Amino acid sequence: MRCTALASGHCLPSLTRPPACRSACTSRWKPVQPVAQGALEPSRRTLLTAAGSAVAAAAAGGASARRAMAAATPAEGGPVGMEVVPAPEQAPAPPRPSLIPRVELAPGLEISRIIKGCWQLSGGHAGDRATDRTSGQAAIDDLAVFSAAGIRTFDTADIYGPSESLIGRYINPPPPPPPKEGEEPQPPKPRPLVQPEVLTKFCCFGDSMNQAKDARFVEQSIDASRQRLSMPTLDLVQFYWHDYGNKNYVVAAQNLAALQKKGKVKHVGATNFDVPRLQEILDGGVTIVSNQVQYSLLDRRPENSMADFCAQHGIKLLPYGVLAGGFLTDKYLGASPKQVKVDTYSKSKYASVIGQAGGWDWYQSLLGELSEVAKKHNVTIADVACRWVLDKPQVTGIIVGARNANHVADHEKVFSFELDAADQERISKVLAAGKQSTNDCYTWERGGRW
């Protein structure tokens, strides 16, 4: 089945949403009841910025830069109906002490303050082949590198192509293939010594927004994620709803929350919900522990009303887009739009954000100020951008996507310094020269004004 829907940058033209029983998993799991045909097949269009004109359009801003993208921008449980292959005898060396702090997101759920974003494992993020580790065993091996550094909380989604399955293969490695004639058998890969926390999503588009009224549909969707992730209980399921014109989001959230009593879901969160709709869900009796929203030096929409609302209701913020697809790094300091190669879906998306936030010249002035702050603390622009968001109210952890593990050591430096009053003043001054949105989170992506 091929998905043709749009999920704000997380939707891919080649995205396939696997059913509950994948042929690749038959060696690991006994079949469970399959997800109904089409149950996980949303309908959306793919609107991506053309590689040759994306940055120029973004710098100009306006309608040409807008992209209707939706970023995705969830009690101990029993078995899923799957039989897991026993773990190998050998185990990896104990992890070294981590410089990445951990914090409680919800009762019984502690996470690393830097979360590895796994949208990059969905496809469309390969970029430079020499540094691409977004698929197959390379992606799985990199998960171990992040985990060893203390970044052992992973953010994924049911719509992120093979992302859940790759994480599942890291958590519970499949047995090695039988050796060919004359070859020595491969040793089995060990399970991780420390179990990662996995934050996944339940995303509704098109027909699935009607199907989500049915508790069985929601349960089948969650069972599929549990199987792909090799997790009997999901730590956090973050709920995304594409069109507020369809009012089924409250009952869908209630159906999701009902799975907590069955031990299939520990906590329920939200993704890209605005304040009015979050209030409706809370009024419907659903406890929401977090809202994953876009939040960065380029996009400060959570400061308009979301952060205050979340503080009032005990909801934590999990920002994504913190580095704007890599645009908030030293790599682009002094670059012209023509020098930028738009070779990933995330670059295409965040090029549009730059246009809305103030344009290319303003963006370069922001990088210049961030560079001076970074030099002062002997860190990078990316470290400063991450630290700025981490210090904001209600922010528990930040989601940082990565195509490989090359920057793990740089992530550790985020906690080696603090932004002082002079740094904050310098950054605030250049932000004031940009164009701050006056709307709620994700209004622009749903067709509203910035």
C-alpha cells in the first residue's frame, strides 16, 4: 500500500504503513490479528519544495514559501500476541557515565533531555551518501551510539515509514540469517543493556479520522506499533489530528486513553494540537502529559499561549525543529541561498520557516549573533540553539533529528554552559528584528496565517 497523504513534512511519497504482521518479522513473532485493510492508510498529498528553488522561495517568504506540512510535527502491559526470540547470552559493555541529564516527563517515565528524533529514518533524508546512515543496519547501529552517550529516548511515529521497525530491531534484534554453505554462522546481536524510552505517535488523516471513533481501530493501530517496536507497553503515544473540521478527536483521544487500562499504553500525549482543542480533550476526561510542538529560535509560537496553558494544566512541551533541519548550525553561517542544497525533506520544510520568520538576510544576522555567543562559551551555534529552547518554561526535553551519530559528542556540550543575561539580551535583540508569529502552534501549517 502506498500513502499519498501529507503529514507536514513527515509524509513521504513512498511511505508504506506496514500491517501488524510483516513478512520481515515472521522469524521473530507469531502472527497476531492483522490491522484492517486501509486502517493505517491515510490520504494526503505530498507538497515538497523543489530542490532548485526552495531556499530562494523561503527567503522571499509569502505564499510561494508556504508548505502545508504537518510535522509530527504516547501500567505495565501483557503480551501483544507475539513471541519474542530470547535475548542472546552476551551483553554489551556497561554504558559510560552520561553528560545528558534525565528528567521525569510523567509518573514512571523518565527521559533524556535530548531525544533522538527518528523522522530521519522514514525516508527522504539520505542527503549526502557519504554521511547517510538513515536506513538498514547502519541506522540501528547508530541507535546504540546515541544510547551509549545517554541519549536513549527515541521519538518516532506510526507514519515514519520503517522507523518503528528499525527501533524494534534495536530493542529485540532478529536472529541472524542461516549461514550459506561453507560460511561460519553469524553470532546473534545482543539486546541493549539499558532499555530505551520510546515516544511514538498515533496520527489520524483522511478516513482514519472517521475510523478513530471505533475503539477497535485505535487498538489495532496501537497493537501494530507495539509489534513493530517489540514493546508490550508503549511508553508514550502522542496523538496527532490533521483536520479540526472533523470533530472526532475527543472520542479518538478517549479511545486511546482506554488502552492505558489494558496496559498497552503508559501515557497519552499530543502532537501539534492548539490550545482550544487541547482544552476540549482535557474536558473529555483524557489526561495529556505532553504536547510535541515546533519550537526554535525561528519559530516561537509556543510562547503566544501554549506554554502558559501547559503550565496551568501540568502538560510538558517536547519541542522539535530545534535546529530547523540543520539551518541553525555553523554550516550555514555566511551562506547565500544559492549555496544551499535542499536534499532532505527537513531542509525543504524549514527553508519555508525561514521565509516566514524574517527572510534570509535576517536569518544570517541571527546566525552571526549566535556565533558570537557560541565562541564565548567554546561551543557551536547548534549548542546555543538547543540550550535556548531547553531553558524555556515547560520544556522537558528537545527532539533533535540526526542522519548519523557524528554529532553525539556535540550534543553533550549543550549542558557544559549556561546562557547568561548578556547572551539572552543579545539573542532577544536580533529576534525582535524578525517576524514573530501571532498565532497558535501549527495554525500556519493548517492553512492559517503565520
